[in-house]
Amino acid sequence: MTRFRWLAILAALIIAVPSLAPSPADARAGGGSGSGSRGSKSGDAPAPTQTAPTSKPVERSTTPQQKSPSANPANTAAAGAKPGFMQRNPFMSGLLGGMLGAGLIGMLMGGGFGAGLGSMAGMLGFLLQIALIGGIVYFAVRWWKSRNGAPAAAFAGAGNTGGNPLSPQPVSPEAAPMARSSVQSMLGGGGAAAASGFGAPQLAIVEQDYDAFEALLKDVQAAYSAGDLTKLRSLVTPEMLGYFNQELSANASRGVENKVADVKLEQGDLSEAWSEGPVDYATVAMRFSMIDVTRNVADGRIVEGNEQVRTEATEVWTFLRSRGGNWILSAIQQT
């Protein structure tokens, strides 16, 4: 009986201990959900990068999320379909239809296609019909062969382009090693970002921009951790400020506060950068580490996270700026 009693106590402790220990926190600024706006790309997934090959869509946004019509395969197929030979040559279509119609009328009248062959004019007319039909068949065959042969030549060697960490395609670790020292290298290097969709022009991202992105990552987390809405107002869009305010209010209602410290950018890539009128956008995938804990306001007890253990997160942040202005945070997406 004593043995079973101890087994029951041990089983109860096994069940209870995990629930008493602090759990990993996901309460940082924007953690756990996707929100904000990416301009005309709000409904599109960011271009994949080595840091974030995939990302979840924006869940909360004030921008209507409408995909480009070209994203619909049915629309793409319909737009790319070429008209047939008869559609592009109405004269030949009418001539062939007229000859066939005349032949059918001859058959119905009892003469058949070869009616009037007894006279020279009838014979010449019949030979002319045969020649015209043969010519139509000849040109139709040539057109069909040229139509089927052109794509193979046009796309020859299309897969020979080299990997580029700024392109919308994933790159191999060998092509873009991440053991780098500068902020510019850590975020994928300088140069023009590859824009995609909506005819958006490319936007050159320089070293100062990468410095601003890393600074915003740290400053936004610090201001959120301090509950400083005044500071956040200068770092994020009004839309993002509203979301952060909701999250901070929810924490206050629960009697807890989130504290994020020692944020460090570990790896990053520029996904895409583009302009829409006077506004520039840049989407960056970032993997960063931090001390992330949530404490009970009343007694300071940690309810989520561990102040002795660094946690990592990978998110996709989109920044915007008015032409000539400073970058601010516009959206956060989870991976």
C-alpha cells in the first residue's frame, strides 16, 4: 500500500512541476501574430530569404488585402492564351468557309464537289479550290511548327542565373555565409533590392538603412518593454502604435508586464524594397536573440520566460519612410 501511495505522489509532482515552472515567453512587441501594412503588397507574401524562407500572412491590417490579378492561375492562362490561326486571319477563315459552303450546296443539288467538271471552266475552278485548300494546310502546318518550337529557344538557359541574397529566390548557405561582422553584411549586403509585383520600381538600400533597421529592432522592443507609447509613436506607424497599445492594455488587465532586454541581431536578409509614390518600403527578415520574460506586477514573480536563458525569434519586419525622412516600423510577420 505504501509503494502505491508514493507512486501516486510522484505522478502528481510530475504533472504539477511543468505548470509551476516559467514557460518560454512570446510576449515581445508583435510576438505571436502578424499585423500592420505593406502598402500595395499587404496581401502578398514577402519574397523568401535564407533567414525566412516562408512567412505567415498579415492577420491584422487596415489596408485591404487584395492579390494582384496575375496571381490567379486562371487569369494568367486566359491572358497568355494566343488566338488561333482562324481568329488572327478572318479573310482565310471566310474564304475556306465559302468554299466548303459552296461544295455542300453542290452536293445537296446533286452535283457534289466536282460538279461542272465536264467543262474546262469547271475543271479549272475545281483545281483552284484544291490549290487554295492545299495552301491553307501548308501555312497552317508551318505556323503550328513555329508556335511549338519558339518557347524552347526563348527559355534556353533560363536556369543559369546565379544566386543572389536580395533576389526573391532562396539562396544556399554556401552562396551567402552569415559569419559576418558589419550590420550591412548581417542584413544581406548593400545594393538594389529585387522588387516584385505591382510594377513597383526597385529601391536601393545602403549601409545607413541597415543601421536604421537594426536600431529600430532594438528601440521598438525597448520602448514596448517600458510601456512608453510616446517613444513608440516616433518609431512606428499609427496603425502599429494602436496594436501595441492593445497588447500593453491586455497585459495591464492581467496584472503583468513584459520585459525584453539585451536584444541582439543574429542574422538577417533584405527580402524586398520598393517605392509607391513618395513612400519607400523595405521588408527585412531578422533572426534575433534576447532575454524575454513576463513578470507579475504585484510581486515581480516571473510568469513566462527565463531571465537566465536567451530566447530566439525569427520575424519579417517591414519599414517605411517618406521620401527623405526616417524609417519607421510598418508591419511585423511571423515565420
